[in-house]
Amino acid sequence: MVKEVIHGPILLGIKSEPATKEDLQVARDLLDTLIANKDACVGMAANMIGIRKRIIVFDNEGTYTTMINPEIIKASGPYDAAESCLSLLGGPRPCKRYQTIKVKWQNEQFQTRIKTFTGWPAQIIQHEIDHCNGILI
């Protein structure tokens, strides 16, 4: 179900809690909301729809990907970027990102996955994990 996008920086600045199997509907709602906003958004975290759980969804080069309890376990190649956010008003803001990241997460069957991402998908994942950590650009 498509949910309303939250715009309050105070709520978005609170760190999310680990997700459990009981939160799978949140993941589905988050994906529905991302797809409904695909013209303006390439990734979302659950706190963007008012749920403080560690769940992100993103457009992974044409395929939507859901990550439950994602964490970056390795990062290299720092660079300066400028990003916008569907939850924040105003234009792009400066931030620091990494060209290559290694991410550990659980899929929707709660199987642990580890994968290295580079470039644009890596930047999206970092932005959404920042949301999970209560960090706003």
C-alpha cells in the first residue's frame, strides 16, 4: 500500500530499530511507495513512511531491491557528492560518499546476503542507510 512520505527532520533524525519478520508488510508498503514516487525518487528507507525500522528499497539499475537490516561493512574511494531527498525540502545538499561499498543485509526470506556495490547503486544505498541511522544530508 502506498504510504504518505514524512517530511519532519526531527522524526527522520531518530535512529531506526532492527526489522523482524513481523515487518515484512512495511517492506512491501515501502516498495509500493517508492514505485509510486519513481519519477522523483530512486530509494527510500522505512522512516520516510513513518516506520523506524532498518528497511530500505532502491532502484538497482532497473531492478527494485529490498534490504532488511542493511549495514555497510567496508567502504573505499571517498568522494564529495550532492544529493536531494524526497523527505527534505530544498535542493541538493553536499555529502561524503564512497565509490565502493560492501553491504551485509537480509532479504525478504531473512537470508543473509553480502555484496559489493559501486557507483550509483552504492551512492543510493549509502543515502538510505544514513536514513536508518538517523542521518540527514
